[in-house]
Amino acid sequence: MTLAEAPVVVATEPAPAPAAAEPPTQQGIAIICYSGELEKTWAAMILASTSASLGLPTKVFVTFWGLQTFVKSGKRITGQNWMQKMLAMMSRPGIKHRKMSKMNFLGMGPWMMFKLAKQYGVSSPAELLEVAQMMGVEFVPCQMTMDMFGLTRDDLIEGMGEPVGAATYLSYVAEGAAPIFI
Amino acid sequence: MANIVVDAKGLNCPMPIVKTAQAIKALASGQTVEVLATDAGSVKDFAAWSKTTGNELVEQTKDGGVFRFVLRKK
């Protein structure tokens, strides 16, 4: 049967009225914390704490290098196999050990940044993270990154959400949260 | 006279806003918070914060380098 021969369907009942557009259910901000660099970590923590201060429901999906930032400060080597351990060795995890993307100069760059921050009353990423968590920002780790880097939930700081995947993050956005990628 | 005072002098973005948001939680609707800040960006920021949160900016003055904001909780 060709398309032309297909029977014409005659509606016997009036079509139901199209449903009114549903209002977004998930307003607020959905940040992806992807980078583990000091400056970008700083920016993510500023936006997360400020977003909560504006009363916006705020979620931060923590993935790839961003997850290194959320490893407990006491942990030095993480991972199960030698490659995972070596990656952790090459880049020390924890929010207090972020390196700059440019001008790191073996720690001279971050040292000056922290010195300037103190001088100008800028809170550190660690302080902002604490505030953000206190204000109800939800930090959600990426399950795939945890698997790939061999991280366990015990490696991560207290108060993080259940590990999830990209679909969960995108569902926040689909439901109306504004996405920010850092 | 405000119900609560937030001294955010010397603090930079975003701490004056963050401290105010934290302080206002303890207030009842209609009560006020007075914020003192030296961050020049806070003038625009408190206007934006007020607009988004619905907490009304009822007074704004400047004395030397210190900005003073009075906000009423929604």
C-alpha cells in the first residue's frame, strides 16, 4: 500500500485540546564543574554560593578534573590501579591543591593569588565551598568519572549527593534549570 | 533601626551578598537587615539580589567608602 492509497482517517471525536505548556518544574541553576584548575574552581564556587544566596535551587554536577577538587583533603593517592594512582600523584587532589592553568610556576602563581585574595577580602574556594554546602547547594559526583579515576565515595568530601550520569544532569536542564559549564 | 546588622566591610564579591542571604534567614517577614559593605560592586549586586529574591531594598546610602543598605525581608 502506497501512501496515496492509505485510508483517510476521519476523526469521529474532536481532538483533545493540546495540553497547556507545563511550567518548568526545576527552576534554578545547574552548574557543571568540569575543570580542576584553580581559577575555574574559584569561579564555580563563587557562582554556586551566590546562586544559593539568590534563593535559586542550585546543583553542581562534578565531573572529570572537577571531581579531583572534591576529594577529601587528607587523601594523597587515590585510584585502584597504577594508572589511576599515577594520575592522582601527578595532580594532587583536594580543593586546597588546585593549580593554575597559566602561570602556575611550581605553585608561585597560586601562592600570589591567595595572597592577593586575602588582601582584597576574597574568600578562598574552600571557604566558598563550605558556605555553598551550608546554604543547600547540592554537589553531585559523576559516576563515570569516579569509575574512570577509581574514586570511591569515601574518597570524596562529606555531603555530596548520589553519583549520577549525564542524563540526570541534562534532566535538570530539560526541566528548566539554567546550565553553566565551568 | 534594623533588626540585624551585617558587617561586610572588607569582604569582596560574593561575600556581602552571601552573608546577607544567610542573615536574612533568621528574620521574619517584614523585618529588616542593615548591611555595611566596602565592595563597590555591591551597589549593583544588592539591587539585583533584591529584584531576584523579592526582599525590598528600602534604603541605600554611602558614607566615605562604606555603602549601607537596608533590606526588608519579603
